[in-house]
Amino acid sequence: MTNRILIIEDEEKIARVLQLELQFEGYEAEMAHTGTEGLLKYREQQWDLILLDIMLPEMSGMDVLKRIRATESQTPVIMLTAKNEVEDKVKGLDLGANDYVTKPFEIEELLARIRSSLRFSQKSSTQQEQVTFGLLSINEQTREVIYYGTSIDLTPREYDLLLYLLKHSKQVLTREQILQAVWGYDYYGDTNVVDVYIRYVRQKLEAANDTPIIHTVRGIGYVLKEHKHAT
């Protein structure tokens, strides 16, 4: 199976060279030239690795990384930057980057780091692909959702929402937190979209079993927890 790599790099010539080199090595590679475009492409498709520049228009690479790691920690991210400051490297790694390459770099070194990250990711994914809470389970590799033994068919946005709640189970999450993590941007208007999608997910889960696990916390947001603690 061909590994898919997303290149988020604002310098179009560099991004195109990387794409051609990766395709020559047998990878499937796509480009995005802004942080916003990169985050949208990340959320719309499945990727095996992300090459992420730090200095991006619209949304910085660090902000993109924060939003990725808010929902999942499996996809390897290699940061690309012209900066060579230790604090930038530390910040990127602390936010969940798997590796860090400073421009200018030799393509062979980058390819070696990509191979290493993919090997580690594929090894760990076989051990940590299942996320569970009671009788709710999500397989992050296949995106299969099972509740009380029933397969639940979710849209991509509904899946991201439920996975975020599941990974932060028993934590009360505000609507703003959910919007930022799941929709991938800072939202300053009506947060009703969260309520709408929570209702969609609840309906699909309760069609399999009417035991509620997503609860409303008045005036704050939502929490995924056992029925006996309902609010």
C-alpha cells in the first residue's frame, strides 16, 4: 500500500520539488500552501505523514500542529523551517512533532527521516489503533465506530467530533474548545453548529442503544461519561 504524504509549505517551488522527489520514491504526495488549506486537506483525507513548515500564511505551522494533536497523535509530523533556534525545535517537539528538519536540508536526509517516522508509526499503530470508552470503540486506522456491538455510520465531521470527545472522556469541554479542535479554526460567531452536530451523533448512537454517554453541561458545553453521572 502506497504511503500518502501531505506537504504544507508556502514556498511553491520547494513544495513542488518535495512532491516530485516523494513521488519518485513511490509515495503519493499532495501540497498545500497555507496553514488553513493544509489543515483542511488534513481533515478531509487520510495521511500517513505530514511535512509541515513553521512559517505559513493564514495559520502558523505551530497552530496547525496544535489542532492536529488536539484530535489525534498517530500521524507523524516532520517540521520544516528556515529557523535554527533551539527554542523553536523544543516548542515543535513539545507540541507533538515527531521530527524536525532545518532548511536548507539534503533530500536524502529528509527521505531517511520520513522512512524512519513511517516505520515507527506503522509499528505503534498496530498497538494503539483502538480507542475505547465502555462499549464505545473507535478504530483510528479503519475509522470504524462500534457502540453496543453495532457499527455506527458517521460523516467525517461527526467522526472527528466523537473521536475528540472520546479522547477527552470525562472532561467537560466548552463549545469553543470543540470548535477549535474539530472545525480547525477560531470561531467568533454562533456556536450553534456544535449543538447541531452533537445532536446528530447522539441520534446515531442512541439508535444502537438508548444509554446516553454524551451529556450537556449547562452554560458550558459537553462531556462524554457514563450514564450514572448524567447532568
